[in-house]
Amino acid sequence: MRWRSTLILREAERLLGSVKGKSIVNVGVVGDILTLFRENGAHIVGTDFDPEIVGKKMFGTVEIVDGAKTLDMIAASDLCIVTGMTITTRTIDDIIDCCRRYNVKMIVFAETGANLGGYYAANGVDAYLGEVFPFYIFNGPSRIDVYRGK
């Protein structure tokens, strides 16, 4: 999945210029995203609802915070990287509103809701990367559609 994370990193650099020294929140923890952004000098933290990882540090340095604190973490960040699961948990609209309120850039990486990129890009998301079925977990080619907000 490293090349997927590289696509997300490139979109983040397009939005921020550089991620070095920037505060970034990964909503719905993805290990490769945490690793790549940390390697590129970002101050990254993850939020998640999985009790197996909340309160722990991944890779020795990346803090994983309870998902209930997501909006507070986003409000104090430069960028949030959000998974498509926020669509099914019905939290994406609150995240978009928080990003607008605090002028935080937002990238969505979605398998769930991959086909909704155009809608979300037109309604507050800065970049939406949607990987259509079959996803990376299956053998063979994969396609990621990139939608960019206004």
C-alpha cells in the first residue's frame, strides 16, 4: 500500500507545500500513512475507535488517540487525512465542518465510498482519492480516482 500513501503524500504537499513540521491527523489509522508522513517530517497523530490501538504509540512515536477526540485534534492541525469509513460512521460531515471552521485542509482516502469523490470535492474536501473495487487486497490492477476541491 506504500504507493497509495505516496499519492496521499503528494496531495498533502500540493495543499501545504511541504509536510515537514506540519501537524497532521490521520482519522481511521492507516499504518503506511503514519509511517510515510513521519518519515517526511510531519507531526502526525492518529485517531481511531479500535480499543486495541487507542492509547498506544505506533512505530514507537505516533500517538493513537480515541476517536471521540477527533474534532479537537483536527481543530489544532494543518491537515487531516480521513478514511472512507467516516462515511459509514456518519462522522464525515462533522469533520468537514470542523475543517471549514478552523481552516484545516482535508484529504479523504476511500475504498468505502470510492464513487462519492465528486460530491465531497464539491462540498468541502480538498482532495478525495477513491479506490474502486477491486481494492488492493485482491490480486491484479487497481484504480484510484482523484477529485480535487475548489
